[in-house]
Amino acid sequence: MDNTQPTVSPTPAPKAGSTKDGGSRQQAARQGAILQGILIPLLAVLTGLIIGALVIIITDPKVVAAFGTFFQAPGAALSAAWKSIATAYGALFRGSFGSPTQIVNALASGDSVAVRQAFWPITESLTTSTPYILAGLAVGLGFKAGLFNIGAEGQFLAGSLGAAFVGYSLVGWPLYLHLPLAILGGFAAGAIWGAIPGWLKAKTGGHEVVNTIMMNWIAFRLSDWLINGPMKAPGFRPVTPHIQASAELPRLFGDPIRFNVGFFLALIVAGVVFWLLFKTTIGFQIRAVGANPDAARYSGMSITRTVVLAMTLSGGLAGLAGASQVLGVDYWVGQGFSAGYGFDAIAIALVGRSHPFGIVLAALLFGFLRSGATQMQSLAGIPIDIISIIQGLVIIFVAAPDIIRGLYRLRQVAGEKVVLTRGWGS
Amino acid sequence: MTTATVTRVLPAEIRRSRITGVVLLLIGLSIFLLFGLGLEGGLTTKFGLNPGVGSQALRMPDLTVPTRATIYLLSLVSIFLGAAQIVRGFKRAGLLIGLVATFFVLAFLAWAARGKSFNLLGILSSSLVSATPIALAALCGVISERAGVVNIGIEGMMLMAAQAAVVSASLTGSLWVGLLAAILTGMLLAAAHAVLAIRYKVDQIVSGVAINIFATGTTSYILSRFLRDAASLNNSGVFRPISIPLLSKIPIIGPIFFENSIIVYLMMLVVAVLHVVLYYTPWGLRTRAVGEHPKAADTLGVNVFKVRYINVIAGGAIAGLGGAYFGIGSVGRFDEVMTAGKGFIGLAAMIFGKWNPIGAFLASLLFGFADSLQVKLQILRVPIPSEFLLMAPYIVTMIVLAGVVGRAAAPAADGVPYEKN
């Protein structure tokens, strides 16, 4: 049974003879829908950040103490609260973009090392965004096919191991052969990890939510075994060997900047996914199966083939994310490697409304947030998990736009409902 | 002259029953090949049937079996059953599959513990304990989905409930307070899910996933912020097992079922109560109606929204109990993501159990057994890497889902928000 069906509310038909009136009403409705399509995710993130700020305040012992004497010294309490938020979000900003004064000073001094250090935060944010773009595309592609791929975490891990394996085991190969092969290895490993739950869903009806989560846990255990066993580098640490230099994604600036070609690779992949989804027959089939499987079947499309293909591609994209991380940033895979990319990707895909360009923007946002949060943790002592809290809230707000509409008194503009997933029955 | 009536069997059914028979035969063969072939004679396996010290049960002699003969016997019986199924075809083929699967496990245990002793009672007892959180998650799913609301967020509910239980029990020094806190936390999160799903008509799976992410973040945040430095807040102790007098004296059954902690007893109580309520009370009937055909129930005067709210929140209470198991029933402190996917395994048990409480309970026992088995196997030093053993519950879940979902029917209106026109 279908969970939600995409509904396009009937736009008022233009009155005969007064095309201007009818046309503009139609246009206004569409423009309103597009505007809300961008506005609501933005407001969702903003509201999430505001609630995150509240959480920071109420869990800050200094602020709680100040509020204990609120009625004697309200000003002190409020300023303590403000200071707490400012410190936290200030650290977040400095972690994401860097300190403006530091940048100006470095540029003025002309010292290349100082310049690189000043620009490190913003380049690090872009580097962090790279796997998010790819993983977000993975989940978003799944959503377009009506599938909920929570397995991006495990597919990411599989891809990173696949890329690392090709990266360290082929010795003496030229860069233009080795690097693409390593990237392909990552894609393939992730694709297999996605194809299995996809096939199970298509053939047996086993819901992809549970199966992909199981595959995640299996991937964690399997990687534990691999990293401690067959893929272990000589030495004590449970890590894979360092990949060969010929498999590294070239970095564009010197140390300590880790920004590499992978970012542009991710943008190109986003363009490819856009082209695939909206300009090819396969993409049309994927979107049709996602929107209305019964109609799709009736018009002759093979649901099985499309579902398996969609999950395979989705897994491959997540695998690419893992590959980009290994080949561009870390150069090896350690135990407990994945840092929650898969779950962030869900939020990114939702905020980006499953559209490749929206996903890129959302991925940049989350990448900057995450990157800054690491700084927020070391400078202001706020645990990085606050980002997960904000994410959960953002997902809720995006999935239930009426909450945002109610909060900010937005008009109800009917638009196309995004079909996200289905229940157990279908 | 009378003509004999012949019951017609469809060719598809014949083929399916033959395939089942072949599968049984293959299992029997694999028992022989994997465990029996090349096994030296003269070895015995001792299956311990007695619990540890401190138990009230009457002692029983241990079961010592000749390893090779037992394995051969189990293999032979399985092959015979498989052949019989191919030729004759039994009506209750499912039972046969279960039987042969049990033989496989017994043969495996006999082989893994050859020349040594293996506490069979211990593994059965710990299976029930391991199954408890899975069963509670499954029961939460049953009550919620029977009313038509998909609840993927059970994992998150259990996680937050576990933390609430540990922290409140550490603060107040009372485990009962912890239990209450866990139940209330579960109900609170379930209420949030209910509001999102029923009032705002959010996609229920998205809402559940959001709750999971939120719960993971919140519990990890609180752990890092508060609990790492204040060890006294993260040290609650656990419920001690309670023996039920007289019943616990029964050999074998007694130690398994009647010498457990309060949470296990509560779980078994919930199974029974839920079964009775769902199938023998008017409330249960209304619940099931709302899950199958809310429109019809609405026209008969049933308040669909109220029924769904109450069921989801009741499910949250059950999930809270499951969370309490992790915190104050098992370890006595809160660790990061300590639920380890049990919430989702519970969902698989719910599907396997065909959305009814007793079926969900039995399925949970199966998963609990897989869980306990991998612990015991590590102790036995079976030559399989521990990571693969740890994978076993998840692989079993996937296999179960693959084999069952297509044929098991969810409540018809499951996952569909109700629109009152």
C-alpha cells in the first residue's frame, strides 16, 4: 500500500479570455511553491540551530548557576546565557570559516605558511563537505526511487575499504591508471553493499530500512575483522596500509591544507546524477517507480530491475564517498572509521529535497557545521553530538513542514509532496 | 460404485513442497559433511543440564552423548525427513523446517563441544535473557503497528530510556525510580512520534529515523557532557535475579523461566497481557480495526486518532521497559549506543511473528538464542573469528525477513496516516 502519493494541487485554471489574470495566478502558485521549497529547509535549519543554542544554554553549568539568581540579577543571567551562546557559536563560526582577523593578518604578512593556516578552517570545511555531497546524493537517489537507504554508513565503509585495498595493493602503477581504478574499487564495493538489500527488497519484499541497517552492522563487524586480519598493516595499530602515492587524490595546496581534487569530483558526480535522473530514460524510470510503482509497472517498467539498479547506484555513490575520504584525506582506514556520514546523509538528502543541486547546498551546510563543531568541541567544550541533535530536529522540521509553517506563520501553499518511502506492505 | 474424492493440489504447491524437501535433505547432508565427516570416534559431548550454584532447581544428571553417533543420527533423520517431504509432502512443512534447523544447531553444538562439556541449560537460560530487549522492542512494534502506525524509532526510544534509567537510578539510589524513568522516557518519545505521525501526518519511517538520530545525539551529548566526569551518575547497579518459590525447583524449566530479574518477568507478563488484550477485549478489537480499516472503524464511532495515540504511547512504555533492561537490567551503566541495533532486530522479530505478541515472543527467542550462541562459541574457542559470530544475529535477521515478509501480511492500514474528511 502506498504511503504517501505525490499530489499536485489543482492550480486554478485560467479563465477564458483573461489569460493575464489566470496565468499570473498559476504562476504565483508555482512561484510560491518553489519559494517555500527553499524557505522551509532554510527555516528548518535555523530553528534547529536556535534549539541547539537552547540546549547549549541549559546544559552549561555557568548559565544555570546565573539563572539561579535570576530575580536578583536578571541582567547577569541573560548576559551569561548570551555569552555561552556567543562562545559556542563563535567557535563554530571560527571552526567553519576561520577567523577573519587571522586571514587579514596572514594575507598582509605574505607568509605562505601563515596564509595556509589562516585559510585552513574554510578549506577543511570544503573537504568535509565532499563525502557529504556524495553520501547525500546516495540517499537522495534512493528517495527518488521510493527507497530509504539507511545503509549509506555501511556502504561508505565498504567503499573506503575497497578503495584502500586497490590503493595499497597495486604497486608501481601510474597515477592516471591507479587513481581511477581505486575510485572504481570504492564505487564497486559500495554498489555491492547496496545491491544486496536492493535485491532482497525487490525479490522478497524485505524492507530496505531493516536490511540496510543490518548490512551496516555486518559491515562494521566485517571491517573489524578485515582491519585486524587480512588487511592489517604491519605493526601494532589496527589500520590498513597506507595507500600508494599513485592512488592519492592530488591536494591543491601545501600542508596543512587537505583540500583535494575530490571536492570537484563530487561536484561533477552531482552533475552526472542530475543528468541521469532528469535527462535519461533510466532516471525517468527510477523517478516513476518512486512516484507510483503501480503506474510504472502498468506502463511496462520492470520494478525489480529499477529497484535493484537504484539501490546499486545509491550504494555505489556512498562507496564513492568512502573512497573520496580514503584517497583524498586519510590515506588509510582505521577501526571504527566511519564518523556517522550515513546518518548525516539522510538529513542532507531531506533538506536538499532529494534534488542534486539542493543536496550539494545542504551538504556544504552540514559540512561547514560539522567542521566547525569539531572546533566548538575543543574550544568551547560542547560535545560534537549537538550536531546530531540539530540534525534530528532538522529532519523532523523538513518532514513536517506544517510545524515550520505554524511557527513562522507561513501561508499554506500546496505543492508537490515529496514521496519519501513506503510502509512494510509494498 | 462410489468414486473416491481426490483433493486437487496445485502444481505450484507441489513444486514448493518439493523444494522444501530438497532443502531439508541438503541440511541433513550438510550436517553429515560439516560435522560428521572425518570426526574421530570415541568422543563424547556432555550437555550440562544443571544451572550454576545458587539455583533452587533440583539437580539432574548431565546428558552425555557419543559425538559422532549423535551427529550421524541427526543427519540421518534430517535426510529421511527431507526425502519423505519430497515424496509425500507434509501439511505443516514449516514445523519440519524448524525441527531440522534445531537438529542442525544441536549437531553443531555437539561438534563444537566435542570432547568437552557444554552447558546447554546455560545457553537456553541466557537466550531468554538476551531475548528480553528484543521481545520488548517487538511487542512495542506490535502494539503500534496493529493500530496502524509504523514505529522505526524503537531503537532511539530504548536508548534514551536506558540512559534515563541509569542516571535516575544513580541519582536516587533506587532501581525502581530508574525503571519508572525509563518507562516515562519511552512514553514521551513515543508521544512525539505519535504527534508527528498522526497530527502532522509525517512519513512515519522518516519520523522514526529522526527520533533515532535525535536520541543517539542526545544520549551521546549527555554522556560526554555530564556522565564522563561524574562517574557516580553513571553507576546504577542492576536488578538481581529473583527466584519464584516452588516453580524454580522444576529441573530445566525452572532455572530458565523462573529465576530471572524483574524485567524478564515483566516481559513475559506483557506478552500474555498484550495477547489477551489484543484478541479478547473490545479495546483490542477496536485497535485491530483501526489498523486494518480505519475508515470503517470511524463510521462505527471509533475515535481513530485516540486509539492510535494510546497504542503508540503504550508501545513507548514497553520500549522504555526494554531500554531499562540495557541500563539497569544488564550492565548498570550507560555506554554509547548500547542498544546495538536490538530495536531493529525486534522489528524483524515482529514481522517474523506475524504481528502477534506470542509469535513475536517466539521469534525473539530465536534471535536471543543466536545472540547467546555467539558468546558461548567464543568461550568454546570455536575456530571462527569472533567478528563473524557477532555478525550472526544480523544475518539471521536478514534471512528471516527475506523468507517471511512476502508471505506475512502487515495490518492493512499500517503506515498510512488517517485523513478524516
